Amino acid sequence: MPESKAHKRHKKKSAGKKGKTEVAINGRIDAMTETKAIEIERSGDKKRLQHNIKKLLKSKKPHKILRVPDHHIKIAQELAPLSITITNLSKTKHRKGKKK
């Protein structure tokens, strides 16, 4: 399924000026900077969220960020380990994962 315009816009915004989008690490990470690995998941599907969490954990970057819409933050928080930060798409809310 092709990416939506909104997903592409969020990827570019997350990567910033020096970051890259679609970086290949056992799958593709949406955006990556020198210290951050960022995945954006707009659906609330648990399988998709788990898939993105696994991709982030394979990354060796110190900051692993999963961006989801506001109404999916709690679902993502239940699935993610403590090493992943969950934020909303506008980056105004930040949560840590709950799993160990």
C-alpha cells in the first residue's frame, strides 16, 4: 500500500535538515538522525505497532521514538519497552513504554 501524503510529511519533518528518511536496517526506519531512530505508525493496529517496535529495537541509536496519533498512545505504551519513547504526531505529548 502506498504511503499517504500525511505520512510522508511527518517523515520529512521528523528527519529534519540533516536526517534521512527510509533508512534500511532489517526493514526500513522512517526517519533517522545522528542520535534518533523514528518510526511513524498512524494506524492503531497492534501487529503494525509491534512490527515498528521491533524495527526500532534493532536500531543502535540511543533515542528510539515511536510517533502515533493521540488516541493510539495508550495502545503503543502497553506494547513498547521502557527504552522506546512514544509521542503524538505533533510532538506535544511524550510517554515511555511500560513493558520490561
